[in-house]
Amino acid sequence: MDPLTILAAAAGAVAAVVAAPVAVSAIGFTAGGIAGGSIASWLMSITATANGGGVAAGSLVSLLQAIGAAGFSAAAQTVIGAIGALGGAFGWNIVL
């Protein structure tokens, strides 16, 4: 593997690990709860309506809120980093 591909993979991994929690927070899943008027509040409303008024444990909304409140686990960060590394490496190779 050439050095530029390795560098692109490393950059992709770092960018993904940094960007993932920012993205979750940006759509409204925050440490203080779901932000009013956000995409998260809209998702929560849809989920609650579909489930008779509650948001089920294990649903996408509850998972994203847990991430917003506590952050990603080390295992999740590893997976996100690996996906980012693949994206960086393959993206760099496409550019070439």
C-alpha cells in the first residue's frame, strides 16, 4: 500500500471518529436531551405516534439519544474509525 493511501485512510478514520458525535448532536440528540424543533424531536414524535405514545427501548431514537447523552463506546468508535479508514483509502484511490 502506498504512503498516500495510508495517510488518506488515517485521515478518514480520524475524521469519522470526530465527525460522528458532532453529527448526532447537530441533528438534536444532545447531552441535555432532545433539542426542541430539531430533526431529533421530529423523529421522536414520529416514533412515539407509531408506538402508541411512547418511544420503545432499543429503537433508533433511543439509541441516538443514548449516544447524544453519553457518547460512543470504544467499540463503536473503533467501528466508525474502520469505516472512515476504508472510505479514506478507497476515496483516495478513486481520485488517483
